[in-house]
Amino acid sequence: MGLDLPEPIPAPREHGFTTTTAYPLYWVAYGPAAGERVLVLHGGPGADHAYLLPQMLHLARLYNVILYDQRGGGRSKTDSQDAVTIETHVADLQAIVTEMKLGAPSIVAYSFGAMIALFYCLAAKDSETIKKPARLALIDPAPLHMDYRRQFEIEFSRRQNGAEIKRMRDELTASGLRETDPAEYKQRTFELAVAAYFADPSKARNLTPFRVSGRVQQTVWESLGADYDVLEKLSPLGFPTLFVHGRDDPIPTASSIEGAKAMDAQLVLLDDCGHVPYVEQPGQLFAALDAFLAASDSSATRG
């Protein structure tokens, strides 16, 4: 029996490469061209936008959704040996906002993309040239304090070595798929690599496979510092902000709870949901996002 894989990712309405960033970054656009523009940031670091799809295209029913591969990942890989850092990502985001004439951007950011968005907001806070967001939705942000990152690593390892994922791993080993169906074996191997992110590990099969550049991942995390603390930098920034976090995310919910409190932001916790709510609990996630975006409509982001 074949795998229950995600639906195919449709072709974008428009795509291209940026011309004002230090290195060309690949971008795509979905949804109505005349719709309100929403910039969606993927996680990683070192990944690409496609693993948010097709599920996140729910937003493209109403909005002109723009996504891009962050520097060092996907079709935005470079031959440069320069270290990619959090400052790199913030500068790229600033350039994209300007190049695409987004004005005060509406940003929906997932996982490490939420970290980039927060650093962008901190840079904009005291700047006359960086456009503050019109609104900001953060989905299961990366750990906002080094202590929470350590807790995440411990919990992720515990889950990966737990009984359910061990059973899945043993089942794959005994299946013979490596010889009989290498493509399906590769898919199952990917599922096992990400299963610990899910409240229900079997739902990992519905996540579009992706690869992470290890070098980019390392240099970006290192740029945050050995004992980073984003929480101490956060405060209300004067625009609507939403935190959404799965209660069963290996990243502690306390990280988002504290972040939302510091920013005086709305907080929605999702039941029976790990780190990938757009796959695991899309109904809950999109109900929260739809309501937030509708309530904070901003004409500043229209094309």
C-alpha cells in the first residue's frame, strides 16, 4: 500500500529572484494578485519554503501570499563561504520588504522564521528606515531563551528514543523497503527523522520532505550566542501580535507564553498538537490565523 503523502504543491502564480539582497533569494507568490499581501517565513534555519506547502496555502484563498527561501537554503543556496547569521536574515528580510514595496508588512512566521521576525521587529523598533510590521503572527516559535532550547533538545531526544518511534524504526528495518522500494524507504526515513516533533508521530507522513543545510543551521544558531535570551529584549511594539503554540510541541510552551506576555500579544495554545500545527491540527491553527488576520486587516499591505 502506498504512503498517504501530502497533496502535490501547485505551481505559484508568480516567482523569481530578488535583486537587492546581497545574494539572489528565490521567492514565490500564491493567491489573488490584488489581495492583501502576507509574507510567510519558513523555519530552519537552512531549510526552504516548500515544506510549509501545500497546507499553508490555506492563506492564499484570501491573501496574496509571498514566501521565499532564506539565504543558504533551497533555491537560495550560494557558493559563498560567508557565515549566514541572524543579522544576515534580518538584513535580507528588510531588503525584501523594501524591494517588494510591502510597506508595513503583514508577517506570518513559523518556527525559526519567528525568531527572524522577532529580530527584525527589534531592529525596526529604533530605526527610521526599517518598516515595522502592520501585524505579526508567530507559529510555534523557536526557543526564545537558551534554557528552553536545552529543554527542547532533551525532550526531542527522549521522544526519538521512545517506544512509539522505536516501533516505527524497527518496522521500517524489517520491511525490506530499502531494497524493494527505495523511494518509499527514503520517505519513511524522513518521517522518522521528524516524528518527535509531532504529538502523533504517524502524522509526520503528511509533512512535505525537506533538507536542512547543516552549515547554515550551525552558523545561524551560533550567531545568537551561547546563552542567548530573546525574552529580555521583548516588549509591546504597537502592532497586533499573535503567538500560536502546540501544547505537545517539544519546544516548551512556556517559551511562547512568556513571549506573548512580554509583547502583550494574543496567545493561542493548540490541543493534541506538536510543532507542526499546519499538518497536525490545521483546523485549530487556521481558525486562529483567520480570525487574527481578519481582525487586524491592514490596507498598508495591499498591492
